[in-house]
Amino acid sequence: MSPALELVLKATVLLALALLLEAVALRRASGKLRHGVWCAALAALALMPLTLFLPPLLAVPVSTPSPALPTSPLTPAERGDKSEGSAWIPPLAGARGRAGVRGEGIDWQRTLLLCYALGVGGLLLRLLLDRAALFSLARRATRASTTLFPCAFPVHLSPAVPTPLAAGGRTGVLLPESATQWDDERRHVILLHEAAHLRRRDHITLPLALGLQAAWWFHPLAWLALTRFRAAAEAACDEAVVAAGVSPATYAEHLLEAAKTLKLEVAK
């Protein structure tokens, strides 16, 4: 079995086990726990290529005895001596022709490697462009009033932001300019949710997960794993909001209102 195929099979087993664990054993577990499981699974997936180098490092060299040399003299025919009665036979023209045909065929290994590199490069480029766009928004955003937006992290407003974002760094939380028209309860709920993202370092782990997905773009389970990873992170932040004292019904109303606002912003 080739090393690449072996690596893909190991990744398939790992991701399938993680999906099965979440669907069966962690079906009613907290989002924080499920997100931790996915962090561990994706970390193992990132380190899995190193396993290809472990067997040669751990292998113990075994000395094998060399075969004994024959003691009986060999005849010229047995030695393959061309000078005594043996004639050199040229290769057949048909064999050369078949070899030439094979050499002119498609190099599938190189073609697959090129396709893989194009997929990785395209996804990484999209990730870098998204991060650059976020940094550009953060630079042009204006600092929000701490009286109107009390939060443990900095809060900035931007007309180009359709939905709240946990940007991290000096930017902290990015909110649309329409957030100044929200009532106090809605501002409190939204800031609790985004602050939970920042405390959990989701603004760091998500780009890392997207980079890992780029490396495994050809594997369907990698896309599904990223979807479950993001869903678990959102669930963990929702649980943090409820744990802060917001009733689930009130929180659901604000989420529904935020979804309606986002739909209207996108339609403009």
C-alpha cells in the first residue's frame, strides 16, 4: 500500500470515529464538550502525516547472513560468458515499441499531485483573502462607546459589517452600525455571544481548522468535520449566554430577530 493511500485510510477511520462518537455517545452532550472532541480530532488529523515517518525511525535493523558462495567451478555457459559460445541477442523491436508507448502516456501521479496542489492553493488563497478583508474592515471601523456597548473586549462599528463578528485582537467585536439602534437587552445578548467566542479563542481555532480543511479538501469527511466543528462552537457560545442568566426563550427571540436583520441586509 502506498503511503498516501495509507494516510487517507487512517484519516477516514479517525473522522468516521469522531462523527460516530458525536452522533451516538455525545448526542446530548454540551457544545463545549463536543467542540473539545472535534479540536482533538482535528489536531490528530493535522499530526497524522508524521506517522509516515515513525516506522522507519522505530524500526530495528536486523542483520541477515549473506548467502554462501558456490564452491564448485562453473562452466562458461553457467557464468554467462559471451566469449565462449554464447551470442548476444538484441532486444526485440516490439518490446521497444511497447516501452515507447508506455512512456508517452499520461503521468497520473503527477496529474493527481497537480490537482491536489491547485485545490490546496485555491482554498488557502480564499482564506487569506477573507482574513485580509476582515483586517481591512477592522482598520476602517470606529470604536463604539463603552457606555452604550459595555463589554470585556473592545467593540467597533462598521457599515460594511452585516452581522456581528468576533474579530479578536485590538478590534475585539465588530458590529454593524445599526447596532446603535438596538435595545439594551439585545445589545447585551449579542455581546455575550461574541465575547464567548473571543474567550474560547474561536477567532484563532477556526482559521486553523479552515487551513487544515484546505489540506484535506479532497476528503468529504473533512468538510463534514468542519461543519460539525463550527456547529459545536456556536452551541458552546449559546450555552455561555444562557449560563449568564439570559432565558432560552429570550435568547431565541433575539437570534430570530438577528437572522431577519441579516436577511434584509443581504437583500439590499
